Amino acid sequence: MSSWMRLLLVTPDPQTVQTLGAALQALYLLETAASAEAGLSALHQGRHDALLLELPDPTEALAMLARVRAEPTWRHLPVVILCGAPDEAFEDRALQLGATDFLTTPYRASVVRARIANVLRLREPQEQQRHADARWVRAVEGAEQGVWDWDLCSGLVTLSPQCRLLAGEPAESSAPVPFKAWRERIHPDDATAAQRRLERHRRGIASGYESEHRLCCSDGREVWVHEVGRVVQHDANGEPLRMIGTLTDISRRKDAEAQVLSLAWYDPITDLPNRRKLVELLSHSLEGDLMGRSGATLYLIDLDHFKLINDAHGHETGDQMLRGVAQRLRASVARGDIVARMGGDEFAVLLLHEQRSVELAQSVGQSVGERLLRVLAQPHQIGDQLHHCLASVGVVAVDADQAQQAEQLLKWADIALYAAKHAGRGCLRYFDPAMQAAVEARSRLENELREALSDWQFRLVYQLQVGEGEHALGAEALVRWQHPRRGFIGPNEFIALAEETGLIVPMGRALLERVCLQLCAWADDPQMREVTVSFNISAREMGEPDFVEAVIDILQRTGVPARRLKLELTESALLGDVDDIAARMHRLRAHGVGFSLDDFGTGFSSLAYLKRLPFDQLKIDRSFVRDILEDNVDAHLSRAIVALAASLGLSVVAEGVELAAQGEMLRTFGCSRFQGFLFGEPMSAEAFAEALHTAAARNTVPGVLAD
């Protein structure tokens, strides 16, 4: 055995010192101490490889042994008890406290040397393991991980400095702590799961232990840690003796995850749950029998014309208004109810209530909905300005027995919201199955409309327009949908849907090109070459950025003279930037295209349009002409429109003329241009041309009945 090994002999007996000195001093460095206190002091001052302990009082010997084992530094130090023939109780207690071996008197030199050599030989691999452990701990702590070492026999846990710092304790403290006290540092909400994982590994069910939980620090902080551990030592029966683990501070990662989670589940502007979170909350409510309640009412709220506020005052003002709306909604419902922002200018409110039927729920829900409308209608003070914004509300109420999937309820509420918007906005509508049937019918019609555009199921018909002396001036081109199952469908059934879906743009351009091609085909016919055709342009088409270029391109590709084309616009097509619309009309007017204002008198801004926009013609709406013979108001309005047009140098066409008496009265007002069934119904291009040829041969107007 190497002579550098140091032994400490603690005994007050000079004879023992002499005897053991003679047996060991040639092999080891032997240091002596005459009392327990002197021995402990010597252990603190230097490194020793074994302790030889002989104290006359067995109780004092056991006390020193316990103190040695309590110090982590000496926990694995071999301790050899020197005594006379020990009694069994003393021996058992000494072994329990960690005695390594015994030497009994008389001390024979050969036996002493052999026993000490065996003890130190057993210590060598332990020392090597401890050195390796120490290097491992230093490496781990260098990576900002704390290390804990749990002695399952003693129930004590030794914590590395980094581990103690994580727990909010002084790093220089070295005393082991009871395992139970260490585990009590885990947050109560996380402790059960962490202990279950630890037990699964300790009992051999899991190959390792791993847990993420909060650690309650001594200074009151809560630290998220990632804890990993493994049993590293077993006894002969396979029972775990020692477990080592690491702690890593993952608070920054958890904070980042919380921020990501907040972005994923909450709206950053209002801090309300977003649509995804609402669906989860709604699903949990429905799956949990409406959280013990009897029913639920879902409100879907859309701010009317909110885009105008963003456009006029900027997004910061819009965001402040959204925050104000969120605060008002929160204040208008109970604490357990849910308010969410669905996105854009759309919010949702979910009420959970005790009503036993949908009818009662609707009664309560109606009053709550009306309160929400009143609250949202109040002006918003943003800076030094007041901003007004009404809302439309769609509502669906269900009881626990009728609870559906969350997405289904949102769909129903959205259908009701759609109905509220179409009812004039600023109002509330409850969902009923008839709404869904209408929406489904609309969806089918939209799909069929797309198929019709792809297969080109549309047909153009032409209705005659006559002038002075009832000679043919031209025609208005009208579209019909030749449905494969329903036959011909009039424009009133599909044009509005085409505008909403944007299909009107490709449809309108294809129809305009066919009108121009038809005009080219008629150019070789002397009877038809001067016929002009009017074609209606929708608001959606007029708003397209390339509208003017598209019309000019069609005229150039087809080669039709632009003077033979007249574009009809309704007042709905003129809403928006009037200056931009005027510039577009002037560009087309410069190419020779004429413009007619359709349905004149049915809107509110016609006089302003006539002043600013280059129209050639007004069309008196058929609603005035229909009752002109019986209704003095319609007659006076028609007379006024004719007089106004004459003062502005515009021509006038009266639509919907079906009776000769209607035409005669309009003539007395000064109107000389007409369109209606009295002069001819809409017909195909071929039938229209044939009718004009026949009328020319008879010198009559097609369709006019002789008196």
C-alpha cells in the first residue's frame, strides 16, 4: 500500500498509540489525537484516508462516528472501531452509523496491517468513483446545472452549489437536507406528477426520471426547472441505494413558451381569447354538459363599417376603438362568461346560464343582446375626437340537450350575423333553421354559378329602344342564365350573388366582349349597322383597377366603333371615390363610349352625380312608369326628370313602358325615347335582327300593337 496514505488514530491510551505506531508507521503516515474533539479538528485540518477510533466510553465513540458520517466530506471515509470484545448492541449500532470494520484487543501487528490494508483497498475504487463524480459535478455545474445526490439509506440529499442557488439558498452551505424537505420545494400543483415519475423510476418501472416543474425558492420566487435523475447504486438484492440527478433552470424557456402560447391563444391588441381559444373553451363547455349549466347563448358581433375608421383615422385609432369595445363587452357580462375577439372587427360573447329551454334562453339573450347593442352604440372618446360605430349581432341559443360541436354553433351564429347585416345593420338576429336553409341554397347557387361561368351557360338577349316616330334607336343587352335543369333564370336571381362573390368581373367582361362581337356581326347589315347597344356595368366591375384598360382592349380586339356602345351605370356603381370614377368615365368618353345613368330617381345623390360625371342619358326607372297613370306623384316625378334632363342637355329613356297610354303621357312630358314590352320583349340577337328587318319592311316598330 502506498506510504502517502494518512491515517488518523483517535485514542487517549498511550499504549495503543505505541502498539499501532509500531505496526503501521513504516507503511503509512500516522497522526494521533487524544480525544473526539481533537480528532474532529484534525479531520477538518487535513485529508485522511482512514480513521481509527478508540474511545473508552462507547457512547462517546458512537457520537463521534455519527458526527463524522454527518459531514458529506467524510461520508465515505473508512472508520475502524478499536475496542475490546464488543457487545452485539454496540456493534449493531456502530454498523448502522457507518462503521467500516472492527479491531479487537489484543492488537496483533499482522492482523492490524491486514485489516487496514483491506479497508484501504476497498476505498480505492470508491475514491476513484468520488473523483469521477467530482469531475462530473464540476462539468455539469459549468453548464449551469445543479446536481443533487440522494442517499436512499440515510434519506439525505446533498446539493451542489448551483443546485442550492436555484433553490434560493446560500451556495456555500454544505449540510445535506432531508429528502422530504427537498421534495417539498416543488410547487404543490406540480408535486404529485413529479413524485409519481420519480417513484416509477425508483421501482424500476421507468428507465429514468425526468420532470419539468416549478421550484419554490427560499426567497419567495418560483423557478421552472428541468429535473433528470437515475439510480446509480443498488444493493445485493437490487434495491436502490443511491440516486443522482440534475436541475436546469428553464424559466426563460418557459417564459418564451408562455409568450408563444399567448400569441397562439390570445389577441395581442385586446388581450381577449382569440377564435382558436374560444373554440377550445366552447368545446370544453359543451363536452362538460355546459359546465353544469343548463344552456348557452353565443353572440357573434361585427362592428359596422369599422374599415372606414381605420381608413380615415389610421390603425392606431382603430386599435384603440377595438380595445374600448373589448372593455365594454367585458363590463357587460358576468365574470364566468367569455368574451373573445374573433379577428378583424368581429367579437364573440358566450353566456352560460340556468335557463331550461331555448325559448327562455332567447328571452334572456334578447335583453342581453339589446344591452350589448346599446353599449356598443355609445360614442368612443379617442384623443379629442368622438367616434361612432354601430354593431350587428348574430345569436344562437342552445340547451344542454341540444349542445353541438363548437364549430357548428359558430356557423349558426355567423349565419344569424349575416342576416343581421342584410337587415340593415345595427341590429340583432337569432338563428333559426330557415336561415341555414337559405344559406345552403345560396351556397348551392354560388357553386352552380361558378359551373355556369366555366361552362358558359349565359345568353344575351336584346330589348329594343325606340325614339321619335318610334323608329329603332338601339337595344339594351340583357343577360339570362340558361340553367341545365331550371331553364332560363332572370338576372334578379343571380346578379347580386355574382357581385358579392366577385364572379361578376369575369362574367361581365365576357358578356361585354360578346356584345361587341355582335355589334361587329351586325356591321355588315345595312339595317343593323347603326344600332347602338347599352350594357349594364356593376359597382364591382367599375371598382376594378384595370376596368378602363379592359374595356378599351375589348373595343380594340373586336374592332367595334366605340360610339355604338353605351355603358349603363346605377347609382350603386358610383359609390366611393367620385373623382376616380369621373376620371375613368372621361377616359372612356374620349374613346367614344357613351354613358347612361340607369334607374334614375331611386337613389339619393343623383343630382350630384349629374353635375360631376359625364353622362349622355338618363333612364326613368320602371317603378315610376308602372303607376304613372294612377299615381300623381309618379307622374310629377317623371315630368320633373324629363325637364331636368332637358336643362342639362341629356336624353331620356323611359323603361318598362307596357301600355300605349303610358307612352302617350310620357310624350306629353317631352320624353321621346322608350323601352318596354309595348315595343318588344327581350329576344335573341337573331330574333332581334329579324324583327327589325320585318318592321322596316312594314315601316312599323316591332312589338307595337295597332290601335
